[in-house]
Amino acid sequence: MDLEKKPRMTPQRKVILEALRQVNTHPSADEVYEMVRKRLPRISLGTVYRILEMLSERGEIRKMEFGGTLKRFDGNPTEHYHIRCVCCDSIIDAPLSLMATIDREMDGATGYHILGHHLEFIGLCPDCMDNPISPDLRRMRRTSGSL
Amino acid sequence: MDLEKKPRMTPQRKVILEALRQVNTHPSADEVYEMVRKRLPRISLGTVYRILEMLSERGEIRKMEFGGTLKRFDGNPTEHYHIRCVCCDSIIDAPLSLMATIDREMDGATGYHILGHHLEFIGLCPDCMDNPISPDLRRMRRTSGSL
DNA sequence: TTAAATGCAAAGATTTTGCCAAATT
DNA sequence: AATTTGGCAAAATCTTTGCATTTAA
């Protein structure tokens, strides 16, 4: 909202940002909440949502409103692609460089002013090929925040 | 759930399927609900969700768990790409043929078994370039189901 | 002291479920 | 008659908001 003002670097913000930068698991808000609770036992989910929103508005992290119902957050704010496992719903960065010209091409082919694009691969991760987990177990994992 | 059994083509399913096939607006469940209510005044939202889910499981339509929080549905079940307007949140099909080999390449570059991919462009549609609508108005439009 | 941030809980929004009645084979 | 489906409402999920309190400049 207030892109102009510089926010204070509160302990909560610092911890959340560091937590996101340290992992490559693309956690949901709830998972971030569990992660930072170890260091900030009194933090609330609402605050986590608020701070994640703020950080992504400022481009310090990336909100992934993509695939799946719940949003995920990415500590790496640069543009890149992802691979999502259909089985365990984990997400990794895709080893594929940006398609730099595709936006311009689409811009020309349509009346749209293209701002960017998202690309996500869907597949089965190595772990799940060996030990496929059931949808129930999958949901349990997510709920307990230990993806 | 029961991919084996062939479902009966009830009036509700027929109307919903026809409604989706006739438009290219990629409506949400709620919007589908509004669309079919004209012909089926007594249908319930729950039924719409159930039928949409069932149709997409059978590959007759496509569920877009993509960009934005709420799911959209696409009467065109073949793989294709989309352009979403950041302003009005409308979605059109992208004039770009499938990148047929990219899945195989990603398959080779990772340990994953790649099943497919999603590509979505983000941009400003021609309408919104001329008449940008406010976020408030945008939400009102969605809520009233008249995208 | 003043403005901004947090914690907590309540409210919102969207989607899914349970259950009984109604429809279909 | 046995199943399946539909309607309704309640439940479940995930996210946002209001407000009193705390924190920091």
C-alpha cells in the first residue's frame, strides 16, 4: 500500500526475511509462521501475513500466486521458473534460463501490454518416485508445517 | 474420484458444460454459478463445485489452479497458454503454440519426471489501457459475477 | 508524544462436506 | 428398490481486518 515509506526493520521482519532467504522450500504463510515461531514464540499468524505481504510489495521476496490454492513465498526475488511435485507439492527452482524475448513477442501478437510471465513445470520428484505418499499423508504434512 | 464410472448427463451437467464451452472468459466457480442460474434457478453453489470438479477430473474441462487465489475453469480442455490482465483479472488464450520439447528437456536436466507445464503471461489488456479500473471496482465486478 | 507495528481474535472469502430428499435406472 | 444426484447449510481452509496495546523514533 504505502510503497513510499520505508518500514522499520523490526525483529519480526528481520527474522521472517532471514528465514525465507535461508530455505529453498517456497513455504506457505503458515509454514513461515511455524519456522519463525521457534525464534519468536509470541508472533501471530496475522503479523506473518502482513509482513509477507509487505515484503513482497517491496520486492524483497516473491509471492507465488500460482498453482495450488495456498500462496507460497520465495526468498529469491529474481524472476525464475519452478517445478512442482504433483505428489508432495514441494517446489524447486527450474534449471532453465529466462525466456527473455517471449514477452516482447506476445506483446506484438496481441493488443496487450505484457509485463511478464510465469512458468511452472508439474512433475514427480525423485523422492516421490521411490516413496509415493498418499493424498492424506500429503495433507497431514502440510498441516503440521513440516514439508 | 470414480474415474471408472460413466456419469449420467443430468440437466445440470449439461447446462454447466455448455455454458463453459460457449464462453472464453475462464470463469470461477462462482461465476459459473451465476451463469447457469439463469437456466437453472434452483441449482446450488455446492452442486456447481461438485460438477466442475467432476468434469475436470474426466478431462472435459480444465481446472486452472493458477494465478490468483480462486480457481477458474476453462471449457477448452486442450493444453494452451493464457494471458491474464493485472487490472481486470480477465483471462484470454495466448496466441502461442505449445513448447513441445521443453518437458523432455527439463526431464533430462532434473531427476524429475515432468508431466507438463503451465505458462501464463501477465499484462494489461487493451480495455484497461483505456479505462483502468480501480481495485475496488475490480472486486465488485468479480463479486457480482459479471466479468 | 505520536505514529507505526504487533498480537489476538473475530470476520471474510472461497471451497468442501454431510445429510436427507428427489430423481433415475 | 437400489443408487446416484441435488439442494441446503454447516464445516473447513486460508487470508484479511479491527482494535487495544506495545514499541520505537
